[in-house]
Amino acid sequence: MKATILVVVIVLVLLVLSYFYTNITYIRKPLDKMYKAGFVEKKIKLKDGTVLSYGEGPNNGKTPLLLIHGRGVTWEDYAKILPGLSKYYHVYAVDVHGHGESDRNPKKYTAKAISEDLTEFIKVVIDGKTVISGHSSGGMIAAWIAAHSPDLVLGTVIEDSPFVSTKLGRRENTYAWVYSFQLYENFKRQKKERDYFSYELKLSYWKKIFGDFLWKKFSKDAIAFRKKYPNKPVHLFYLPPNINRMFESVTYPYDRKFGEAFYDNSWFQDYNQEEVLSKIKSPTIFIKATTRYDGELLLAALSDQDADKVVNLLENGKKINIEAGHDIHYEKPQKFHKIMMNF
């Protein structure tokens, strides 16, 4: 009997230790594997002086693939899938303007300006035709490049990008608008709280999910972590990765003025969504995450009807539905990898 109890205790201790180890290392381990696979961070200065940071995988002679991340993160957000993709592609993943180590120039915070710079990146760095994949706002950039430089694009993968739902009159009922763009504008208009991360946590949507008691504890510890490690993405040792992702994804190096361009709609200057989609000639896959609502508030990037409209506008398009949150490549790396491998 005592031996059985001892075994049970040991197993429980090992499970607890494994749980905390996973929580502590879930960011570092994919990065370690990525760099071990041969990825190197580089920088390129474009002809107008703009500096872009990017990661490049092994020069294996395979088809080039350019990855464009979404708002608020960096090229390393793709770390989970990069080693696998590098077996089939010569991979490039860029820091979009205002993110990571790339230049912070608000004059460049439009989809068109970014797309034009990345078109130059393809010509100068990749130096040939490429498959291009973008997540969220990055997918809208990928779409613009595919539409306006068809001679440079072999195929396009658009990962849960907010087409249609970002239009005036629709955007106001989306999670991104209420709990990001509008929230930051409200923060700028008040004087009581000077730290946006603290302000954001107090009014977070997730407070209603976890309740006041737990959210107060999470917030207190997250703020303490931020103060102690200001240059690290926030993650708490006692929370699993899927919950820590809430804190991590909003604490990467990021120029808030990039988000302001969505609020005042300047990001979409000279960007007609229907026109861009209808001009894409390359084979195109639109990956759609699960659609969820809270009342009339759209918690997804776009609705199922919006996604259908996107695919109908594409000349050679296909939609793939994945049961996942918005960050499909992060939450379902194997499924994303399979899509890219078969593309």
C-alpha cells in the first residue's frame, strides 16, 4: 500500500513539474529549434533607406516562401512551423514595418506602402518568384502583392485575414476594434492611467471569462513580470501556453501608431479590398479559423459569409476551414504545415 502511494505521489510530482516546465519554456523551445534548424536573423536596407529585419532559413535550393506576420508580433511568431517548412521551402519571414527590429516610420503604415516595400524585398533579397503567405493583416499585404506583382508570385496563402469586416460600419462590432483600436484611443484620451498594458488589462474582454478574482491575480502578476522584464513577452509560469498567449501576444516590440492607422482607416489608403482580391491570378488558399460571436460582437477576424465572399472574388481560390482561434499557424502548426506542404 505504501509503495502504491509513493508511486502515485511521484507521478503527481512529475506531472506538476512537467506542467510548470512547459509553461516556462514554451516560448524559448520553438525558438531554439528554429535557430538550430539554420534560421538566421538579417537586415536589409531598401533603396529609400527603410530597414527591414527578417529571418531566413537554409538556402536549400527549394521554392522560396515569404511569410508575413500579423499585427503586434514579429517574424519569430512563426517559430513553431519554420523548421518543418524549411524542409520544403527556402523560407523568408519578415518583420513588418513598426514591428520587431524593422523601422518605425508611421508614414509607411499603410497596406500599400508596406506591400511596395515587400515587393522590393522579393526582387532584391529573394530574387525570383515566390510563394507568399500572410497572417491577419499580413494576409492583406500578401494579397496586394499577389494582385499587383503577379510575375513575382507563384501562389498565395491568406491566413484568416479580416477582409470585409474591417470596413466602416462593420469594424465597430468586432473584437479587434472594441478591445484594441478603440481601447487604445480611449486610453490616450484619459489621464488617470499612464501605462497602456495596465489599462488594457483592466478593461480586457477576458476579465468576463475568468472572473474578477482570477483576472485580478493574472493582471497583477503580468504587470509585475512586465516591470521586471520589460523587453520580454509576458508569460506567467503557472498558466498554460494557450492562456499565456493572451499576455505574450500583446507585449512584443510594436509601434502603437501602426494600430492607430487601422483606427483612422489610413492603413487602407488606396486599398480597395474587392479590387485587390479579384486581381489575384495565382492559386490562392484562404484559411478560415472558427467563427465565434458574443452577442453581436464578432470575436473572429471575419464571418463565414465574409470568407465566402473573399473566395468568390478570387479567380483561382479555395477555402480551408480549421477549427482554431485566429492564430492558426500557432495553434494548429501541423495542419498549417500540411496545407503549405501540399500547396
